[in-house]
Amino acid sequence: MLDYWERRAKLLDSKREDQKREMMVPGEQVRLASLVEESIVDGPGMRFVLFTQGCPHRCPGCHNPQTHLKHGGRLYSLDQILSLYDQHTACQGITFSGGEPFLQGGPLAKIAEAIHARGGDVITYTGYRYERLKELAKEDEGILALLKETDLLIDGPYIQEKRSLEIPFVGSSNQRLIALTQRGLSLDQLAQFSEFRTT
Ligand code: SF4
């Protein structure tokens, strides 16, 4: 018998494939619900934040339901994003939030690579658990590419019953901050000592 996470993973896999097929995002563009040019609530330090459009997770109590539909939001070229980023020199890096960023792993990985080349760091939120992403990455180059370019991963679905006001930068206590690089380890340590608390 499948356990909860296996059943959830199977359901999400079919939704993810549907969304990826139907979004038809061209290679050098990303579909965003919105972007915030300077934020202090989406990871340690001042951050440039992309809220990606499209999410298969449908967490009850989600704070960003406008990001769920695959056809919403608008398309931005990678050059547009980087040009905006370059105007905000106070930003120490970029955060990909959502929506589900890993639906657009390929183009986001290219943006992340360009941010790294500029000396910035990369935080990626996901409704998937890290273990599941690693499995998916075996068959999905975009997911693999974005995992490789992510310094700090904040993973897991939002669970209303586990809503947390205590842990910095997460919505519910099941979500984890996972450092994927040395730089991510520094971000993780900064987050642990952050005065910021989610509201
Ligand atoms: S993963 Fe995030 S955006 Fe998607 S439904 Fe869950 S809380 Fe909302």
C-alpha cells in the first residue's frame, strides 16, 4: 500500500507533466506571477524575488493562490530579468518562489547561473520535498539544472496545521532549509540567527 508521500508524489507527477506541457514556456523566457525587486522577507539579506506562475501542489491555505494557474501571469525574457536585477545593487542574490519554480527549472537555472557569475546567491522555494526532486531530476534536465544552481533550498508543501511563526523564512514547520552549496550553508546559518519571523 502506498504511503501518504508516495500517493502525493504520484498525483503531483501527473499534474506536473500536464502543467509543463501546457505552459509551453519558450526556452529563454520565464512565466511569472510577479516579481519583487527588493525584499527582506524571502531569505536572508536584501533579495530580488521571482514568484513563478503555475503550481501543481494546491496546498490548503496557500497564500499565493493567484500563482496556481499555468496560463496566468506574464512572460519575461531572461535578459529583462537580469537587466532589472542589475539595477538593484543592494540585492545580495535572487530568490525563486512561487508557484512551483521547478516547473520552469531550465530557464531559472540560466538566470541562477548569471546571478552566480555576478557574485550573488540563489535561494529556491519548492512545494516538493528534496528527496522527491532528486528522483525527478533523473529524468528532468531542468530540475537537475536548477538543483545544481541552488545554494539554499527551502522545501516541502505548506501545511496549515503546521503553520509556524517561529522558524524564519518558512510557512509551516515541516518545511526545511537545506544548504546545497557552501554558500547555501552561510545562508542557512544567517537564517537561523535572523530576527525575522514569518507573520
Ligand atoms: S507550493 Fe506554495 S504556491 Fe504552491 S500551493 Fe503550496 S503554498 Fe501555494
